[in-house]
Amino acid sequence: MEDVNSDAPGPAAPASPAAHSALPGWSHVYSGKVRDLYVEPPASGLDDAQRVLVVASDRVSAFDHVLEPGIPGKGELLTTLSLWWFDRLGEVPNHLVPDHELGAGETVRELIPDAVAGRSMLVKTLDMFPVECVVRGYLAGSGWLEYQRSRSVCGIPLPDGLANGDRLPEPIYTPAWKAPQGEHDENISYERTVELVGPDVAAELRELSLSIYARAAAVAETRGVILADTKFEFGADRSTGLVTLADEVLTSDSSRYWDAAAWDSGDRTNSFDKQIVRNWLLANWDQQGTPPALPPEIVERTAARYRELLERLTGG
């Protein structure tokens, strides 16, 4: 996937200088481009924590830069959409844990601080697999560029005569290796995933990814939305070893969604994500040095696209 954020709770990593909130009762241990991770003392990091607070910020990134300003409400919109999809994938084990517990006298104690309520998920820590599980149902982005050169995507042969944005004969699984922080993820073959995680886990990751994509694409289609491609991340439950769905799922930052009516009319660029930001940067920045601040109009248009997707999918 192109420019997909990856901040899943996995091996411990140092906190980055990205802005984050101080939350009473929680220790900040990591910041990715758009999300912040916290653990409960006495845990000192992800390695010895049982559960993690994943906070989605309003930060927006493109071309490996965190941009200014952020997109108001983005963290809450993406968290809401992710939780909505987790509810619809209930038979797939996931990393969510209850965000409240009973206290003295049967009183309910909320575990997510008010300051980040609505844009946070409480999750159990997993031993994350170093694989991004990408599924493509349509020809787009880097896949289209590769297809023009080789009539293949990530080494998978495709028929001649396809155009940019066309639906593929069937969805394809094109995994990527999750590179260390600061490096670029790398497309890999299925055989390489077998080397990384073993044949049984590799097969399960592929089967789960294709199955979840098919279900989600069918749901989106009933809402007049096309799920062109997406990426999933999985980890092993530390107690049971069960392969578990993690990270955000099927959001605008991890997926490419198109308006079905626009696609039918020939517009293959009408996506529900930060493509507006990317297009503006391409027209106004040479990708040297610090990117310019985003104009208010670009910020609002991007926020509106995030909101529209959530409303279209959930009916809210």
C-alpha cells in the first residue's frame, strides 16, 4: 500500500518527538506519525504491558512527513470507523479489550481518559508479525505503475488490457515486510512470508486477509462505496498463540475507498482519504525540505471526505 500508516502495538520502540497528551495513570511509550501508545505503570513499555491505550491523533502524514495543521476530528472519525468494522467482523479474533471495569460497590470505572475518549482503543499486546497483509481488488496506485511495466502486481501476473482503476479478475494478496521505524516497507513474495512467519501462519494470514476483504467489500458495495484495496496487521496472542487482528482496520488511512457512482462514470480518483492533501502537495511542493502548511480549504475538504465515508458506511 502507498503511504499507509503503521503504528500497531508490537515490539517496544522509543517514544518519538511527535506531540502527544500527558494522561494521568498512563505512561507514553511510543508515537508514530499519527498515533500515540500508552501503557499502565508498572509496565515500562510494550514488552511488559498487558494492555495498551492506542490514541489516534488528528495528525496527517504524506510523503513521510507529518504535516501542519492536522485534520480536526480525524482521530475520532477513524477510531469510530475502525470500531464499527471490528463489530462486523466479530468472528475474527481481534485485539480489543473492555474499556471499563467494575469498581467498589459495582460502580463502573472508565479506563479511557476523558481527554482522549472517542479517539482511543484499549487493546491487548500481541507479538506482532512483521508482515503487512495487503489485499488489492482493483488496479491502482503503485499496482497500476507496476502493471504498466510488467503486466503484473507484486510479481502476480495479470491479464493484458487492464486500465487504471479497473476491477481485478479476483482480489490478490500482496504482502509487504514491515520495515523498522524510519525505513520504507518493502513488497515481498508469499514465499518470503513463509520464511518470516512459517508456513502455517503465512497461510492463515493470507486466508484471513482475503476473507475479511471479501466481506468488507460486499458491505461497502451495499453503501455505494468501492473498497479498492486495504491492509491488515495481525499478531499472536501472547497467552494462546491465536492469530489476532490488530491495529486499525478498514479505515481511510489503511484502505482506498472510491465512490461507486463516480467510478461507474469513469472517475477513478474520487477517493475517501487524504488524496486531496497529496494532490495539493504535489502541486505546491517540490518534496525538498519541510513541506508547506496546508491551507484551511484543503484541511476542511479532507475532513469532509473522512466524515462522508463514515456516514456512507455506517448510515450515521
